[in-house]
Amino acid sequence: MANSKNLTSISSAIIGIALMAAGAGVAYAANAPQDQQHDRQESNVTSEMQAKDLPPKGARAVVNVSPNPTSERGQEVTLTGHCGGGKELRGFISGMGGKPVLENIEIVNSDPNGFEAKATLREEVGNGVGPVFVDCGDEVGVTLLVTHV
């Protein structure tokens, strides 16, 4: 029971960070340049200003799932990405509400600058969209896995 509460707390924290990162991305997109002249001015941005365009600290890890969308239950997928400055790859969480989307997750390469893992789509999964989180300690990342089974 305690493990379930811990997983729920971790999932809630990761979702919160992911939503903050998504909000930062939306805010950035809303302020995107509207014309060519403004584009040229933007190309002269200093590195200090570029640092402001990064996702918030704690939400800089990146995870990708391939293939995405998936097309059959039990299908093998590859998880790749980087820890966005995080020190170590700790693991992956998939799905919500105690119903994981992926199982048999095996880390092939744990390099925080470019990791790779293999997993299989659970047999019980239906059509839909589910989150896949990467935990890199002080940085997390999330992507959505689309299933058409």
C-alpha cells in the first residue's frame, strides 16, 4: 500500500513538472515572431536570452518512443532521449492510475547524454493516449504514446 502511495506521489509530481514545461512551451509559442524582420532580430539573441527559452529546471529531460503510434499489443518499442543535464537515468514510468502502458522495460544504455531502453506494450492496452515519463533524478521528461490496437 505504501508503494502505491509513493508511486502516486511521484506520478503527481512528474505530471506537475510536465505541465509547467508544457505551459512554458505554450507561452513561448504565443510570443513567437510574426514577420521576417522580427525573425532576423531574433537570430541575434545572446546566450543569456537563449537560456531563458529552456524549459524550467527539473523538466529538461527528453524521452521519445518509437514506433509511435503503436499498432499491436505486445509490440516492442524503443525509448530514447537524454537527461537534459540530469546526472543519471533512474527509470521510466508509463500510464496513469496504476495502469502501466509499458512492461518489461530494459535499459540498454543508461548514459544520461543519450539513453536507450526497450519495452513492450502491455496486452491489456486499448486504443488511446498514455504518458511515458523518464526519471533522471533532478530532471524529468514526458512524451505521449498513442496506441491503435
